[in-house]
Amino acid sequence: MALRSQATAKKAPPPPRPIRLPPTTETTTSSGLKVLAAERGPLPLVSIRLVLHAGSITDPKDKEGLADFTVRLLRRGTDTLSADALDEAIEFVGASLSVGVSEDLMSLYVTTPAEHFSSMLAVLGQIVREPSFPEKEVDLARERALAQFANDLDDPDTITSRAFNRALWGQHPYGHDVGGKAAHVRTFTREDLVRFHRERIGPQTALLVVVGAVKPEVVAAEAEKAFAGWAPAEQGTPLAVPAVARMAQAGKVLLVDKPDQTQSQVRIGGPGYRLGHPDYFAATAMNISLGGGFTSRLVNEIRVERGLSYGVGSYFDAMSAAGSFAISTFTKTASTREIIDVALAEVAKVRTGGITPRELKTAQTYLAGLYPLRTETNESVASVIADIRVYGLGEDWVEKFRERLHAVTAKQVKEAAAKYLFPEPPVIVVLGRAAEAKKLLKGLGPISVVPVSEYA
């Protein structure tokens, strides 16, 4: 009997496979550009990420969206290559180039077959060193951007998120959309782009990360060729961004009037944490149980039990200096107040009582299982390496991630919940039919009504 029990006993699952980033080699070009190279196979591909401290926080006061507009125009021509010639050079070798801007950073991404690494790095070097910003391309980009702003007015989700961002951050550098606003974009000129490039885009504000089937010594040599002579930015010191303890419209309700709406978009938010904050692991585990997963409490109460909405979720949005915690959902106009009350009630339960041991274990298992996906491709590895360096996450961030996650205790989760789950009245933003919705929002705080056109 004992032998049978021993034979049929379940074996303990094997420990998870360790996650480690490939070794990185750091060099610096003669122009001052820091370069991190990580050789990684087996596929003959290379991913390149160039990040610069030139995000939307560096937009001039009267030129919101200029960083985003500039990075999109970087690839529309250089001193020696037209926009069409650039596109042909990239597509001919099967490479790709994409660009983007966040609040903190400007990023350029290149993926290329390894055999064409040198030529594609040279193209990237041309783009950032000597963009020509052709007048025709600037005009076309401005027209496209203004058309998109007009189209956005028919997208309730986009407009609500834009209004929410302003309500959260106000005059803080994080307080405007990375794409800016139509009134500002309409004024953009070629001279604005040339000035922004001269002031903000230079080697001392940048980090180059290369991951893939290429030797570190080759990366160093080719980076020197591609970025030699890159002039330093006139304003090369990363912008100091103040921390935030209280959101701009805390305790107030912003009602965005869109009379043709039959539904209300709802956002509720308050302060969060900065990137790299020690609370990250406890707060993330807590949020999975509250509203960050499909089986979360918010989903259960709002979608499953009451049928108020098909979609609801909560999330932390972390940036270099500060962050926010928010709930996002939508519902028919008549149930606008109910969905807000239910969401705030669930938040209050977790804020005062934390989550159950089972919920914590489920969240830890879920997050730990997803994390290896962050290091599956050259592109994702390059992004992780860049984030570790830019945000000071620590060289053991990836290797120790699951260990730190599983070390989170119920006490730490309860402390994080008490700290971030609206201990003070939150910002509430509703987009919908103000004539019907306003009376439903009484008692939640002072109400301001603004037309949807304010967010074009």
C-alpha cells in the first residue's frame, strides 16, 4: 500500500526556468553616444532602439505635440536622402523603422536582417544627425494631424482619455497629450522642428541599444561610423520633472458634453507611483485582483453580476517622476452613477481590507507566467535593456523579477491598497450627454461641464 501511494504521489512541479538577459557590452562613440550591445541568436536578425530624453515633457508651452511631430518628420528626408529614398533603402533589405514619443522619451526602432545591420545603422544615424524637414513634408504632416484631431471628436474613448489626462495633471509637464492639440499643431513650422532638433536631439541625451546576431565589437565600430560628428543638443540635460502628491482636479467631476452620445465614458483616477518605485510589485499584484484581470473584482461586479458594461479595468500608469492609478469603463447614460458607485465601493473594500491570500497567489502566478514573454524577442530585450538603464531599475531587474513578485506579502498589498486606492477623493471624468448625466453626478464633487470641442 505504501509503495502504491509513493508511486502515484504527484511530483512537485519543476522550478521555473531562470530568466536572464544576454550579457551587454557598453561603449561610447566619439560624439558621446552611449551604446549597449547584446549578442543574441539564433535568428539572423538585429533590433536597434535609440532612446532620447526628448519626450512630450520637452514640448514648448505654446507648441504642445512638437516632440511627437518632430520624430515623425525625422524619417521624411535627410541632407542626402529624400523620404522616398529612405523608404526604399529600408524596405529593399527587409528592414523596418518606427518611431514614437512618450511623456519622458523619444524612441526610434529599427529591425533588420543581420547582414544589413551596418547599412541600417547608417540610415538611423543620418535620420537623427541631419534631418532636412522638407517644407512639403511638414505641410502634409500638419494636414494629416489636423484631420486626425477632427476624426478624434467621433471617438469617445480617445476624447475621454485626453480630458482625463488634463484633469489629472493640469499644468504639470505630464498634463498634455503627447500628440498635442489642434490649436498648437496648426502653428507648427519647419523652423519649429529645426529648433527642437537643435535644442533637444543630440548624443548626450541618447542611448543606443543593439540586440541580435551581431558581435559587440562590430556594434561599437559601426556606431562610431554612423554617429560620428553628431552635434550635442543645446539643451542636453534631461528635464527635471516634479513629483505629484495630489492630482490637479482631485475631488472634482469633469463632464464632457457630447449630446449625440447614448453611453457615458467614465474615468476615475488619483496618484500612483513613478517607474522603478519599490511599491511596484505589491501594487501590481493588488491591481490584478481589483481590476487588472478578466476575473477581477471590478469585472465580476460590473460586468458579470450587474451587466452594466462589457468592459471595465483598472491600471497604474507610471512615468519617470510620477504616475497615476485609474479606472476606465463605459455604460448607458442612465446607469452612469451606478457604475461609478459600484466601482468606488469595490475600491473601498480593497483599500480597507486588502485582497485574499488566494487572490494574491493567483495574481503572482499570473504575472510570473506572463513575464518571460517580455524577453522572447530581440525587440523586447532591447526595450527592457533600455528601460533598465534609463529608469534606473537595476541590472538584476529581469533576473530577480519573479523572486521579488513572489516575495510580496498580504501586508504589503494592504499597505499599497491603502496608499493608492483613492485615500483622498479622486478625479472623475465623464463624457456623455450632459443634459441627462449631470443630475446623476450630484454629490460626487463640484461639476464642471465643457464641450467636447475643447479636446480637439
